[in-house]
Amino acid sequence: MDRGIWMTWYNLPQQGREDYLKWLHGHYLPHMLKQPGYLWGAQYASESDVKMTGAPNRLSHVIDPSIPTGDRYILLFGAKDAHVFANPTPAQMRTKLSDADKKMLAMRVGERSNIATEEARIHGPAAKSPPELEPAPGIQLGSFNAGPGQDEDELAAWYAQWRMPSMEK
């Protein structure tokens, strides 16, 4: 079981991007997967201008200057539960990295992260049966908040009754 997920969204500058990606896949991911309790790691590049049919018109990105805006890359680590990422925390782990590794991580622009417990998972038509632990070659990952005065039941129903079933297809 892998119900703990550490997600990090960020952007990268054009200059040095290829060096970062080579380091990430050749060094950082293998290093992190040696940590106790880490089951898998994956990095994705976001698609831009994806149109979501059937989505409520009010879905939008948060406009809050205190929230970092990184969204072009998503780095994920999976563990049996979220507590794996609390002992040690990502910040504690970062202090123990080499200066070279810290320099590579410093290339991230608009970095934000979240440690979560997975509530539900669906698999698309190309998923192996039974599915592997690792995420698929393509994923949909995000969070939705019903803003002030909005109906959380409506948002939850849309996600459970339309969004997740549509992703299975």
C-alpha cells in the first residue's frame, strides 16, 4: 500500500534545465528512494492549456501572492503513509544534502510542496492488472477548494461522480 504522497510543484529556468533533469533522474531520485519507507518516486512535466470538458466554470488557479506558483513540473514520492515524510521532514532532509545537491534544488522556481494521504485512486484503461505501485506515465493531480459561500457537497459530488470516472476512460 502506498497512501502517503509528497508532492512538489515547481518551474525551472531554461538555462540549466537539462542539467537539472539529468541530476534529478540520475542522482536525486535514486538517492531519495534509499530513504526508509520510500516506495517510489516519479517526476512529471505538466501539460499546458489542457481543456477540461464538463468542469464547473468556477475552477481556476488560486490567485494569492503568498502561494508559490510553480506548476510546470511535479515531483512525487510515495510511501505506505504520510508519516514516512515526517521523520525526517523534507526540510530536515534538505539540510543533510551536499552543497551540489542544494545548488540543484535551488534552481526550482515557485516551489511549493504538500504531504498528503491519498483518499481515492482510479486507474485508466491502460493500467496493468493488478496495478503497480508506481504512478502511470501520465497523471491528473490537483486539489480543489470550495471557496467562501460555495457548496462543498457540490464540489465533492462533481469530483466523485464526474471527474474520477472520466479519468478512468
